[in-house]
Amino acid sequence: MTIKVIGLIQLNDLEAFEEYRSQVGDTVALYQGKITSRGEFSSFLWNELECDPFNAFVELEFPDLEHSQSWANSLEYLNLLAIRSKAMRLTLFSIAS
């Protein structure tokens, strides 16, 4: 079963975001993942969960839950947390498809 990881992004610092974005793909690939989609937020159609507004999103795909969790907890990804924290606020969740 394929696992998709969705990131909802509130940008804080565009320069830091570009630095983060230039490095994160390599960490995803190390865990057999790939970035399948990136884009800008347009509008909420329904927001009954009262999600905070966000500027952008990313969609990743991994072969299974174990690979996605290994990536999210990996030293390679954890090394990007300082720049990520400067660049954005992030909600990251996985879905099975």
C-alpha cells in the first residue's frame, strides 16, 4: 500500500524556504520516497476542522508506512529542522492510498 505524506506550509522566510527545499528532496529519496506535487494554496472549500491558513503544500510518496516514518525520524531529515523552523510552520501527515 502506497503512503502519501502531505505537508501544509505557512511560509515565514522565503530565503530559508528555498534553502530547505533545495535539500529535502535528497533526504526523501534516501527512504525510497519522491516528491510528487508542490503548489500554492488557493482557497478552502470547506473548513469545518478550522485549519489554519497556509501558503503552500507538498505531496510525497513512499512505498509504505515504515519508509515514511523512517524518513520523518531520520538523522538526515532531523538535520534540516533548524532551517525548516526558520523557513516555515509545517503540518505533516500521512494517508494510505
